[in-house]
Amino acid sequence: MNKKTSHALFHSFCVRPDIRFEAQDENEEVILVLRAHPFTQIFWIINAFIMFLILFLLNVVLSMFFNSTQILFFNFFILAIIFSYLWFNFLSWYFNVGIITNHRVVDVDFSSIIYKEVTYANLGKIEDVSSKSAGFFSSIFNYGNIFIQTAGTEVNVEFFNVPRASEVAKIVNQLIHS
Amino acid sequence: MDQILNFFNNQNIISLFFKAFAICFSLIYLFFAIVILKQTQVMSQTVQSKTSSLIFFISLIQLFIGIALFSMAILII
């Protein structure tokens, strides 16, 4: 396992990053931080671009019904909406992380930003690690899903659309057996 | 008082509705920006990194945009 800090793919695959999480122990070291592959986020970027185009076209129609101050406010408001849409999706991507430490695996999920779920799985309790990569784009861009099964009634951990899924599974297996 | 009466006399119905919608929607946006700012703090506490302050700052900008929109809706439109 590489001991040098590195951030690849727009910080979606970070090795030994300078990151701490809420319940991190004193002697616990963050090995890997994973986010969804940047390609999977392209859709909301395209949506924002389409919204911007629609706003541009709407301005042609609006001038027939409203005065310049009203049109200015409308444009400002829609641009604020587009900015918020982009920022909301960015925050959702940035803070939905999978963290692998020398002690455990942590899955941080923020559903729609307001609902927080953090799942911990100690390395000693992990029974099976599997990676799945299906589809044209996931093959091209090398991303997939990681499923970490724990013993008995413990909660299972899943990382979706993470880069280099097979490498991540290999790293977790190495940590379990070390 | 005269200004209020003049406002209702001179403004057409479309402008009146536009102002009402502008105030309502800008208020909703302002509440949204406050929620996002608060949640940004929660998220930054959960996953702490060097970029936490930058992320908080951008969320603060969003709040200022919300305040500007609301002020514009009240005072200018």
C-alpha cells in the first residue's frame, strides 16, 4: 500500500488524505477516501447548462410582458437557482464518502443533504468484500460498486460508483489480513 | 400612505402578481440557503478537511444572494 498522499480523479480516489471524520480514534489512520467517479456526476452539470440555455431563450419571451427591472430580477433569481442546484449537487457528491482506515470501513451518506447516515464496520468483523462493475461507461472509466459484508446482524457497507473498484477491494482485503 | 395608494392605482395586475411571487419565492430561497448553510456546518463536522472553510464561505455567499434577492423583491420590484 502506497504511503504517499495522492488525490486522483478530482479527489474521488484519495490515498492517505489529510481528512478526519467525526468518530475517528486517536491512533486511527485514514488510508483511503472514496467518492463517486466524476463521470457519474456529469448529468447534473448538463442539466444546469440546459437550464442556463432555457433562461437565455426565455429572455426573448419575457421582454414582451415585463419591464427591465422585473426581467433583471427574474434573471438574477433563475441564476441563483442554477447556482444552488450546482452547489447542492456538489455538496452531495463531496460529502458522500467512503473512508477506509487501518481499523474500520466508514460509509458516510447524506441523502438530500439533510439526512445523515454513517455506517461503521470494523475490519475484524468483515467477512466478504466484493466489487462489481457493469456497463459500458463503468468499463471505460473504471468505476464500480463495492459490497462489504459483515458478520451476522452487523450492517453491511456499500460504496457506489467508486473509481478503481477492484483495487479498493484488494486494499480492504490486504488490511483485513494484515 | 399616498405612496401605497399610488402603488395600487398605477401598477397593473401583472406587476402586482410579479411582486407577490418575487417576495414569496425569494423568501423560500432564503430559507433554503439558511438550511444549506447549517447543513454545510454539520457535514464539515462529519468529514473534516482543509477545504471546509472554503465550502462554508461559498454556502455563505449563497445566503447573501438570498438576502439580496429578498431585498430586491421588497424594495426594487
